[in-house]
Amino acid sequence: MGISRGQRAPHLAAAAGDAGVIWAGLFALGIGFGVLTTGYGFAWWVAPVLSAALFAGSVEFILVGMLAAGAPIGAIVLTTFLVNSRHLFYGLTFPLHRVTGRLGKAYSVFALCDEAYALTTAKDPAALSSRRILWTQAGLHASWALGALAGGLVGSTLLAGLEGMDFVLTALFTVLTVDAVRESRDWTTLGLAIGTAVAAQAFVPGSMLLAAMGAFTAALVVRHRLARRRAKGEPGLGEPDAVGRAAVEPSPEALEAAHRA
């Protein structure tokens, strides 16, 4: 039984209210990708096909450059895995359990990107319906692919030689970060992210992104374990445990015997 337009409208409207600006940003970014692709000498249809089939964002910018340079397939595969390995961690907290149906879950996994993760995990999972999550992701997917189509069509004419379009990706991530911090007020996580990035750039500039992500992940794991220990009432680092306290603190019976003596 199909879903009526009246049933779809509230979920689509909610998704558009949350992600409409991001959809527009991805459309503009897709135009940049289309222009870049045609600039490498590929046909106009390559950008929209890649965007619709892969929906890999920043990896697609890297991919077309490596393909144009004739890079070995092994190098392309390894680079794609390293850059997109962050998605493995997204799955730990992405509200996939709120998505119903096998097809819905399969599409949600396929369409999980940085923007979808930021938009959904910043909200209470109980307030997210399956259709709202899927509309959010479908809007992101469609915006990216349609932007790539538009960029591919005009890349060799109106926008030929245009510079700076690749910076849209950095600008979009910056806006998402600012919105996420304003929503959560989690200054500790922001500090960890900035600190690991600065340290990675200082010590391993050649592998800054990979080193920063690895250090940031390790810091989050340590922070999570410490928070769980505090929640369970277990001692933190440098605090005596129950056995240690028993060894240094006399029992009430010992205190009473000493008083009588």
C-alpha cells in the first residue's frame, strides 16, 4: 500500500527545514565537481553518474584527479578506503535503528555521509522518524547528483576556467561544525578535535588527516571509558579503589577498640 502525499508532506517538510540550506550547499558543491570533472577532459555525464552511483563527496574529487592522472587501481582503492574509513565510526552512533524496512535501511547505509551524520546525530533519536531520516538523506543525495549534472553540462561553456569551486567543500564542513557545536555545546570534543589536528599538522604534515582522525578517535575512546567508570562509581585515574581505601582507612570496630584502649 503506497504512502499518500499527505503522509509524506510533514516528514519532507521537517527534513527540508533541517537540511534545506545543506541541500543548497551540496548542489553548489556538485556544480563545482561537475566543472572540475569536465576540466579534466571527461564527458559531461561522468560527474552525475559518479555522484549518483557512489555518493562519496570528497572522495569523488580525489577519484577524478587520480583517474585523469592514470593512477594505478590499487592506489585508487587504498586512497578511497583511507579517506572514507571515517564512515565505519559513523555507524556506531548513527540512528539506523530508527529507519524501518530492509530497503530503507539499505539505502540509509548507502547514503550515510558527513552531512547526514551531522544533521541526524545532533538531534534526539526519539524525535527522528524513519521517513524524516530517509528524506534528509535522499535530499542530500539528489542535491549532490543534480549539482554534478548541472556542473557537467555547463563546465565546458559558462563556467570554463572558474577557480575556487573546490573550496565549497571546506566551507560546508566549517558551517556544519559551527552548527553542531552550537547545538551540543560540547566544548571538550571541539578542543580535542582542534588539538589533534594541530598536533598532526605539526608532527606529520604529510599524513595530517589520517593521523588527526586516528588521534581524535583514540582520545574519544579514552574519554568514553573514563565517563563510563565515573558513571559506575569506579575510581578514575589516580584514585584509590575499594581495596586501597580498606587498607588505609580503619574500620569502625578498630576505631572503637582504639578508643577503649
